[in-house]
Amino acid sequence: SREMMDGPTVGPDGTVYVVRLAATSTSTGQGMMQSTTGSSKYELVAISSVNGSTKWKLEITGTMVSEPVLGKDGKIFLAASDFVMSGQSQSGGGMMNSGSSTTATGKSRLLIVTAYPTTATISNTIAVDSDVLSAPRTADDSGSYVVYATGFEMGTDSDAIASGTKTLYAFTPGGQIKFSVKINQP
């Protein structure tokens, strides 16, 4: 599973940031296996390097959530998407009925999290046209920095990602799209 691929992110003060599946309140003893909702709930957790205690946790909604990445100003960036492969749980069309018709289902977004000592908030959400967004990466840029992520459009055949469009997105620390460029091989 993807959780095994993502390591923790460690801040300059030693705080450890991890993304984990949030405990669902409708657990029936079997835990997640009973979940029939289309959208998973994850949480971003800040863990103290002193004693392992939880400093704060922040709920992140999506079927896929990337590992967190830190900007040099302390902002935390992660990617989330609502993409569901056609073979996966389509029980009752969970996401389609969720009343939030303002967000296009199956698209992804970059989340900017501002962290405080005992709490955190999602300070900005930038929606992009790609179905899935990679974990962000940061790079210095003339005194500031840029946040890069790769967006993937899912194709229809079995090699779904390879057949879809790939887009490189560059975001400013505040969440503006600096540029986006298609990066597929011909």
C-alpha cells in the first residue's frame, strides 16, 4: 500500500509530520473494512520529538493524500485527490451525492497547511485539473521557493497513468500557480 512508501517528514525543530488514515467513528469492530463511503479521511499528525506525544492533528479529505513536505518558512504542503479507480468501491456513488457540487469530482488539489504549536489549519487549497497529484517538492527560487508537483490524468486502459496526460505544476508559497506545463513524452 502507499502508506509503506511514504516516510515521515521532519521539521527543523524535530517535529515529525505523518499522514495516516483517520479513525472512523463508525467502526464496527472490523475497523476500516466496514467503511462504505467513497471518500477516505486522513489526518496530518504532528508528533513531538521529545516524547512522541501528538502536538496536533488535522483532518484531510480525499481518497489519496501525499506525504507532507515542508517549505523553508514552515508551511506544510500536501496533495490530495478524490480519484477512484473504476474497479474500486462505487457503493451508492458516495462522492457524487455529497452535495458539494462546487468541486469537480476526481480532481486534485494542493493543500497549504499553517502549523502552530498546538494546532494547524489548511490556509489555502489550490485545485488543479489533474486527476491525481504527486507529493509536492520544494526548490529554492531567488530568496523564496517554489513548490512543484506532477499531475496525472488517468487514461482509460489498464496502463492508466502511462496513457494519460502529465502536467508539471509550479506553485508559489502562497498558492498561486506560477506555471504549468505538459511533460508527456511524444
